[in-house]
Amino acid sequence: MINLILFGPPGSGKGTQAAKLIEQFHLIHISTGDLFRYEMSHDTPLGQEAKAYMAKGELVPDSVTIGMLRNKVESHPEAAGFIFDGFPRTIPQAQALDALLAEKGTEVAALLALHVGDEEIVQRIKLRGNTSGRADDNDESIIRNRINVYKNETHPVFDFYGKKGKSQTINGIGTVDEIFERLCEAIRRLL
Ligand code: ADP
């Protein structure tokens, strides 16, 4: 099993790259953001709980997010591995992920962090807002809040896996295919 964390600030291209990587390496893609949007669009209790946090660009509480992630992992017992996108976003989420994978006799192989500067991110998310229909993509103050939440709460996860020798930074500037090649190279080195 090969389990990868695709890491990076909002708008760094994780979703785009994850879609290509799962084809190449036959992995299951789990995006907590997509899962929350699905729950919201179906107006489930989970979606209703997540909504207020997402609208402000804040993180949904760990207890909610971790439970949802566990259910999703456990619904794929046949998986050859997972790409986690948008998770873990806090140290407690990282600890929960490690514990969950350990229960299954596996672990995180690597955290691949797409590096893109703040101003580029704001421009990309605003552009995406024209078509994504996401309220959190259409307001610059919410976008900047998401970037701050990333720096304060999420970036420590890079060092958490860095201490285990598992974190790598990938240049996230270039064409989609160029960035994909960089990620593939890093993954091939792990196989
Ligand atoms: P992006 O990375 O482009 O901001 P996502 O789709 O990954 O978008 O996440 C959108 C929102 O969903 C986040 O701002 C947050 O409110 C919520 N969310 C997603 N993943 C998590 C998580 N692991 N923990 C807490 N909240 C999350």
C-alpha cells in the first residue's frame, strides 16, 4: 500500500494533480473539502455542521473531520493506497491519520507539498471563483483568511512529517503537466 498526503495552501493545485495521480498510480483520492461540499449539497447534518466554518474560511472541528475521513477510508478495504487531499490540516488530524493507518498495518509514505506564493494563490482562487460556484472562492478577505489558517494551523503538519523524514517540497509553479511530472518523479523514488 502506498499512502500519500498531497499538501499545500488552498489553490495550490492539489485537486487537479490528485485527479491525474490516481490514474497513474491506481490510488483512491480522498478530498475532505469535496466530501464536505457533497454533504452540504445534500443538506445532511454533517453538511449543516460544516457549512458555517467553510463559509468563513475556518477549519471544521477535528472531531467531525476525523470521523468523516475514517468512514471514507474504511469504505475502501480493497484500496492499493490513498491520496489524501486537504487532510490532515492540523496536528491532531495527522496523529489520527497515523493511528488509523497503523491499525490497518500501513503508514503514510510521504507528504508532497506544492509550493506556490501567496499572491499567485489569491489570483488563482479568484479565477476559480468565476466557475467553481464556491462562496469561499469569491471573497478576497475569506481567501486571505484561508491562507492565514493554512500558515498557522496547517503548515505545522509539514514539520510533523518532516521530523519523520517524509516531507518533500515540490515546485507548484509551471504547467499542469510539468508539476505532474515533478510529483511522479518523487513518487517513483518511493516505490
Ligand atoms: P482549499 O484547499 O482550496 O481551500 P478545500 O476544498 O480543501 O479547499 O477545503 C475547503 C474548506 O473545507 C476549508 O476551508 C475548510 O473549511 C473545510 N475543510 C476541508 N478539509 C478540512 C480539514 N481536513 N479539516 C478541517 N476543515 C476542512
